Amino acid sequence: MAQLFKPVTNTIARASLVAAAAVPFLAIFTGSAISRSSYNTKAGVSLEQPVPFSHQHHVQELGIDCRFCHTSVEKSATAGIPSTDTCMMCHSQIWTDSPLLEPVRTSFATGRQIQWATGGEPGWNKVAKVPEFVFFNHSIHVNRGISCNECHGAIQKMHLTNKGKAFFMKWCLDCHRNPENVLYVDQANPQLDSKQQVFNLYRKFQAGAKLSPREQALANGLSYTPTAEEKAHAQEMIKKFNIKKATLEDCSICHR
Amino acid sequence: MPSVKGKGMESKNSADLTLEEISKKLEAGNGKQYYRSLDEVAGTPEFRKFLEDEFPNRSTLLSMDRRQFLKVMGASLALAGLSGCRFLPQEKIVPYVKAPEDIIPGKSLRYATAMVRRGEALGLVVESKMGRPTKIEGNDLHPASLGSTDVFAQAELLTLYDPDRGRNVLNEGQIATYDEFLKAAREALAAAKSPRIVTDRVASPTLRNQLQALVKAHPGAEWIEWEPFNDDSALEGSVLAFGSPYETVYDLSQAEAIVSLDCSLFDEGPWSVRMARDFASGRKIEGSEAKMNRLYVFESGVTTAGLSADHRFTVKSSEVVDIARQLVMALSDLEADGPFDAATIREIAADLIARNGKAVVVAGAHQPAELHAIACHINHAIGAIGRAVQYRPTDRKPLRTGATKLAAELAGGRVDWMLTISANPLSTLPQADGLKEAYKKVPFTAVAALYEDETAAESKWYVPLAHFLEAWSDAEARDGTASIIQPLILPLHNAVPVHELVASISGKPQPAYDIVKGFWVAKGAGEKWEKALHDGVISPAKPTEAPKPVGGIGPAGSAAFGFEVNLRPDPTIDDGRYANNGWLQELPKPITTVTWDNTVQMSLNTAQRLGVKNEDVVEVTVGQSRVEGPVWIVPGHADDSVTLHAGYGRTKCGRVGEGVGFNVYPLMAGGAIAEGSVKKLGKAHPIAAAQTHHSMEGRDIVRVGSIEEYKHNPSLEPHDAHHAKKGLTLYNDEQFKNDSQQWGMSIDLNACIGCNACTIACQAENNIPVVGKDQVRNGREMHWIRIDHYFSVKNGRFEHVVQPVACQHCEDAPCEPVCPVAATVHSHEGLNQMVYNRCVGTRYCSNNCPYKVRRFNFLNYQYNQKNFDKKDDIPLLKLLNNPDVTVRSRGVMEKCTYCVQRINEARIEAKKQLRKVKDGEIVTACQQACPTQAIVFGDVSDPNSRVSKARAEERSYKLLEVLNTKPRTSYSAKLRNPNPRIKA
């Protein structure tokens, strides 16, 4: 009778032992890598839309204020999505025969919500979404001078809009635990109140004005570590706004 | 529930206890003790089992075989492991084509409008979120509401989105068009000799105008109004007393002494919201100067008025007329002999006279006209008219006359065209059953109503009618104040506004807005139209002259009935119009806390005499009619008397209400108070009552005392109360030592009347689901705020108290340290937060909560109405949800959040303006709905806030303070103001 186990079996057995030890770790590692990857978070992934709207063109090149389209961003929890009307304010005059704008014109003509050219499904694909048990309020963040780019990334550079950041809870908490890292006053325009400063930033981008290191980071959608001096300045703002750091961390601030 | 014999436990069935035994058991305990149910007093094995067993009805679990068990466990494991891992679907954003001017996305708008119930208006302010009505609240400027609502107003929201509402015009059950209906109706009307229009009591002046014109244009036509529970007696009584009909409008804020003659003061139509407010305003205690009004109640069943009374006298409803006569005699210093103790009556009379016109006598709507006439005379004699009661001239006729005539005409085949609007005559007319065949023979019959009801099922045509939130209309309140009913949404289905229906049948089709506005412009109110829409009131009540009584009171009538049967509208589904409303079906009824059923309520003695106990089915007979229903023993009910609530036993109203309870309308022919009999049948019907759930095991929970006791011991704390050791705690209290505002609530038990408005307002605000009868029987109801009901026995009399209990937001919350995943933690503002997305459903927190206020989603209750094992989402119900509150799904714990969404909104607005939240800026849903303003919410760290002042009162106490949980909700003890000269 031939040998049941050949010498190579020893190697296989050893490899199996190693694998048995390694596979669970690998599985966990792969799982968490996938869940953190943009495959899951959709960060940086441009979604197809009924009209290939470009923030880069409208914000950076034309200098249209955020609030022209996102009308309620400084008043309400939601920023608001522009109505067909808003698009047609300009596009009834310019690019009136662009095939890309056909869905907008159809919507305006028929009174039906904007629809995909193919499939006939209404609406835009939602890019920046927080889970339904999270209640984010745009207005209070804008009123505190938190730049749109802080969460939405380098929006003024996006040809097709994508989710600028991954929206992990830890990332929210980073600021809620350390608001001094994101609160700032534009030293070039100290007369502006915090809210105005948010929207003025895009005018600075457009004009090619000299940017502070923080603004540079915001322009590129990168994270920024403030200097000690900036932090001290932010502390003053915390006092001025009566921001209670402990309260900011309470669950019910976002979950209810 | 299976019966288990207790071993070595001396216990009896509750129905076998006598009053003496109960008193003895109660006296054996130390001090005043309150019990939640008779089963608790008796300590029955069933009750103990319910208390001690987590799954009282678990036979199904034990009887499961091995295979089944493994299958279930396997499936559970798979679900537990995988349910968290999935890619979320791509969501769509659908923007407007043309953005409406007033809407800021994410912000709500509020519109003034009004609702109508039993022909009277209640002014409302309705919140609209992105064009979708999501919450109904009271209108401060409306005299019936003064900013509060009743349970029905809150629940109208669910009716609006009810998936069972009529959706199409039907001809013989087949879908037809509205135009086809109009053509058929008009042709038939032109040929008809005696057309009849049957409506509910119409509160709309515009509709009255339209209907009168329609009737005038068709000779032989008649318009009949019908409400099974109406105020005919009050109208007829005023005719007897004053010679012409008057509307009775009470203003209890002007009364220091109130005598209720079998009147359920706080449950008699929309004006009761105002009556509750006025009553409570006379009982506000400030400092040690306790000045309170005094309420005497004579009644057979126990009502919310009875439990608020300073003196509740249990009498038969059929005796009340004679008792009123005694009162008249006593007021005129004559011998006051009669069914009731003359000495007591004399003291009441003396009290009424001593108040110098600041007193009133109130008669129950179901009592005969005679009693109302006597009440008019007494009110005149004690000088109440023009103060606590106004008699407003009216041209309304009693509804009974028209309805009786209609029934006779139908039976005689003399009707050849009949249109029914919002009434359900084949179900609610006296002897309706006999009319069915005759009705079917009428050549043209049509029903316009919210639901396809019993009458619609027998009609040739059915037209879905628009809800009041869907169409323009107007309505008058009891005092004559008129309001415009402003719609908030276009009709969800193919529903037709009632004004358009009548206009089209009259041959003058017009939009409802034009009809209603046209009517008011013609009345000269066109200029203030915009203001009227904003305020919710278009023409205020006019002062009236006090009428003088003519003649005296009639001679003594018949004696009390040997055994009386009382019929009353249901406290939660009214006359049946809300039968398909799951919120109202599941709302525990005041006093009995029964849900999803009506019962035959009787006293302990009567039950013993009949040999029945709770849930036994009995047959109730009045004349030739009989109905069958389950018994529910109500401590304090009059002997030889039963109370039945109407509105149940619907055969056609939608999936929620059909087949629930039993129909009592067959007994209606005998009147609301009739002589009858009750017979035991050998059957039982399970009842889902919240009564024995959430028991607190006889600890010192509700503090009640008389004014005298309060003067000596302002805290009303029992002498043997245990105290927690001060400063002894394992918790970290540092987190409250910051300069954040600290939220707290105070509930004044002295004001609470147990009306349940808070419970259902909370349900509407916080997306709380309906769970159904079986789940309630398992103790799984989801209400975040419940009304506990306790009773005690004092000198052979039952005394009732109620206490609203929601999460107490303990500073040292026992639920928090036991949560393995930190899903419930404290905020720095003192909220006990519940983080749904962390919760894994261990239910340790609920187990450790001494107040039993946590609620667990055992099944997928959301968007569902009955079958929770199937996931039959009802998309329409998603419209109902408040978008600012998470919708919870299976396996998640939940509880009162102090309306954290309202706190957050106010805080963010205040922060934007760089200021603190002002006192009174945050109003919780329960506080807003409360008709008596018993609930105060605010910042307890600010000594000047209203809540801090309430907590500083001497009668303020915390629930189960001995546990050292430091609740943020405090209660103020209840006071009674008994007449010291009446020996109870």
C-alpha cells in the first residue's frame, strides 16, 4: 500500500495552521478595509445625474453664491436643492439649446419634476447622505463659520459632484470634541461675521486672493491642523458663541 | 390567560371579594394606599403571575418542538449577525419645479383651522412639514380650545392618512366617476317627490345655507340632522324652562362651586376642552393660600369628572332627576326628601347659595330634558346665569324628532331619494336594523362620507368625502364663534369637499373656497378674511341677554329604575366615527384602561350578585333588544346599574375597527338611560387592559390630601415615608455641574383630569406605533406617557386618582449603567438619552427602570396596523411620521425624550441669536395638548423659570424618591376641597 500522506502534506499542514491563525485576522482586516473604502463610503465617487451639473463651473468660474441654489442653508436644517425655476433663471437665456439641459427644459415646460433622459425616473441621486437616525443641521454650522468644504470637500473643484468626505461618526466627533480645530476668523477680512465668511471664501478662491494655510487646505479638501495661535483665537470664539464643548458631544445633539 | 392555582397563598378571585373585605385589606396596610385594580387587592394568582412572569402568555414558546425551536433560533442568529451589514440603497432627491414662496425646506409652517365633532367646532393650529400635515395642536385664539386639544383632535391626523378611507366613487360597489354620480343624482332628484338629505349635526353656516337653499328649491324635500349622542335634552330643557331654545355655554372659571348632575364635564364634545381649562384654573394653588373651587358630582359610572371631584356621589343615573328636585327643594328651604340623603343635599344647597352667584349646576347630555330644565331654574336661582353659564338663543331643533320621522318614512316607503352626508343612519338610528330592507327599496340612495360605512354598503352610490384638512369649510363653536376651516393638503384620494358636492347637486358647481368665501363676503366679513384665516376666528361670540325662566319645575316623575342600563359615547372612539383609528382604539380608556374593546361596566356588588367576573360575557336586555358584551368591574360604579359605551361592533369601517367590540346601538331605542336586565352567559371574551400592567407594588406614589391636611402638612408626605440617604451615590454627578440649561418637567396632579390628551399628542409627535390588542395583552403597548389610575377605599367609598407617568429623566438613572452598549446615556443638559442606532435590544434598561416607562419594539410595528409578523408596510402611513424623529424598528428600546427634537430646534435658533433658550420657548407635545395646563417644562437651573417655581412648591415631590434616582420630572400633590360640613 502506498503512503497515504506524502512528504508535501507536512507543508500543507503547516500552512493550514498558519492560515487558520491568519484567516480570521485577514477577514476582519479585509472587511474593515472594504467598509472604509470608497467602495462602501462612496467618498470621492461621482454619481451619475440627470444633468451633469458642475460645481466647478458655477462656483469657481462664474462665482455664483452657494445660497443662490441652496436657499435654506443658513436658515434651516436642510440646505435645499434648487428648483427647475432656479436653473431656468439663467438657462432661459444662455445655453438654451444645449442637449445636456434638455431635462431641465422639459421639466420647466411640462411642470413635472426633473427626470432622467433615459428611464424617466424623477430626481437627482443623493450624494451627501447621513443615516436617517442622524439629524444634521446646516444652519447652525454655517452660522458658526464652518466652511462648506469642511464636510463637502473641495466642492468648488468638482466637475461632477461627489461626496467629499466619508461621513464616519468619528469624523463628526473630531470637530464636536475639538471645535477649536475648525472655528476660525479670516484675518484678511475680520469685519465679516462668521456666516458671511463661509460664503466669502469662494469669492476669494475665484479671485485668486492670497489664502491662509487653513484656507489652502479647505480649497483642496484636505484636513488642517491649526497652530497654537489659531487655537487660542478659536478659544475666544468658543467663549463668544457660548459653545459648551461637553454638550456638543451629547448623543441627543445629533440622534433623537 | 391560563389559570394557575396558587399554593399556600391565600388569595381570592377579585369578584369574590366584598367591599368589607377590600376595606379590611386596605386598612391592614399602613396609611392611605392606592391600588391599581381589584386583582391587585385580592392578590390573585393571575395577577401575581403577570407581575412576576416576563412572558405571561408564553405557552406557545414551551409547546414548541425541537425542530421548530432550532429553526427559529437559526433564523434569529442569521438575522442578528447579518442585519447590520448591507449597502444602503441609492436615495433620490426630487426638487420642486417651481419652489413655493413660503416654504423653507426643513422648517414647518402652521395654519389655523378647526375641526368639527358632534356639530361643534374646536379651533386648531396644524403643523405642515413640506406640505404635509404632521401635527395637530390647539389654537390659543379659539374660545373652545385656548391652545389645547382633546384626544380626538390629535388623532384626526391618523384619520387623514388612514389607508382605509374611501378612495373612489362607487356605484353598486363598482368604481364609477363623480360625473356619473352627479348625473344620476340630479336626474333622480328632479323626479323625486320626497327627497331626504341626512347629515350629521352641521356646524358650518355655509353648508346650512346651502342645504336650506337646496331643500327650498325642491318642494317636498327635507333635510334631517342626526347625531346618536346629541344635546336634544339641553335644547328641550331650555324650552321647558325659558319658553324658547337656548344653547348652554358654561364658563367654569366663574364658578367656585360646581354641581355636576351626571355630566361627564370633560368629555361632552369640543367645548369640554374649554371646560377642563376653566375648571383647572379655579384649582391653581399658589403658596399656602389654598383657594380652590369645589366640584360635587352625582354619577353612576365613573368618569373623568368623577375622579376630579371633591365629592363624588355614586347614584343611579335614573335617580338624578329626583336628586335635582331635592336640590331645588333645599334651595327654597323646603323639605328635601328624596332618594338622596337630605342633610347632604341641604349642605350642597347652602354652599351654592353662599357663593353669591359664583356657582353653577351642570346637567349631563344623556339626562332627560326635565333635568336640564331644573338645572336652568337652579342656575337662575343661584344667580349663575351670565356668569358661569350663558344661555345663547338658537333656532336649532331637537334632532330626535326629525330622525324618528325619517325612520317612519323609510319604513313606510315614503322616501324616494336619499343623500346621506357624514351620518351613518343605518347603524346609529334607533332600531336601525329594521330599516335596512326599507332603505334598499329607496330608488336613489347615496352616501358621502370619509369611510364606506354600514349605510354606504346598502346604498346605490358612495362618494368619498374630503377630510377637514383637505377642503375649505367653516364651523361654529358652542358659544357661536365662527372659524374658517383651512385645508393643508389637496385631497389624498378622489375625495370631494362637502360644499362642492351640495353645490353640484344644486346645479351650481363651484369650488369650496369660492362657496365659503362668498358666504362670508356676503356677510360683510370679506375685508377681514386674511386676518380670520390667520387667527382662526372669523366672527367672535356675541354677548347674550340672560333669559328669565317661565313657570316652575314639573311634578315628580317616575321612580328610579330597578336595574338601569346606561348608554354613553365611547371616551376614545366617540359614537363610532373613530372606530378605524388605531391610535384611539389603543388609547387606554380613562378609569378602566381597557383598549380595543367596549365593556359592560358594573360595580363589584352587581357583579357578585350576577356571579360574573371580568371578561365574562353577559347579555344586556332593554325592552325587546339585547346585546352581548364582556364584563368589566369598575370600583365606584353604582349598584344595579351598568354602563355601556357605543361606537363598537362596526361591521364596515376599515381593517382596524371591524369586528372590534360589540354594537350597543340596538339598545338605543330605549334611550340613553333605560330599565333593563343583565344575564350571565357561559362565555368569556378576553380584554386587553393596561390596568394591571406597570404596577408599582403599592409604594407611595400618588400624594393626595384635603386642603385641611395641606395646611398642616404642605408636603402631604406620608408620616412613615422612607428617605434616601443624602449624598450617597455611586454616580458621577459632575456632569450636571456645568452652565448648560438643565431641562426638567413638573406635573400638577391637582390639575390632571386623566383625559389622555397627552398620551395621544405624544404618539402623534414621536412616531409611536399602534401594536394591536394581542400585543397590549402581552403588555407591549408603546405609549411613552401613560396615565396610571389608582383607587382607594375611604369610608366605604371609592376614591380615584390618576397620574401621568413618562420617563422621569433621573439624574442617577438606573437604566444607564446596565446597558452593555451604552445606548442610553445622560446628556449634559440632564436628558436621559436613548440612542436607537446603538441599541441591541437586551432590555436590561427596562428591567432596571423603577418607573417602567421604557417601551420595546418586539415586532415591526411601524407603518403597520394589525399583522406585525408580516411586514405589510402601508406606504400611506409613512406620510404621518414626524421627519424630526427617528422611526424605530424591531429590536429597539424607546421612551420619552422630553421631545428632544423640540429642544434641539429651540436651542439651535437661540444659539444663532447668541442667547439662551427662553422660558416657555420649548413646549413639549404633552404640555401643548394638556387641556388643564398640568404639565410645565423648562430650565430647572433657572430659579425664575415656571418649572423651577413649580418644583419649589411645598407639595412638589419626586416619584419613588427613596430610590435616590433624582428624577427631573416632579409631581405636585393632588388636593381635594371637600365641604367640611358634609360627613362623607
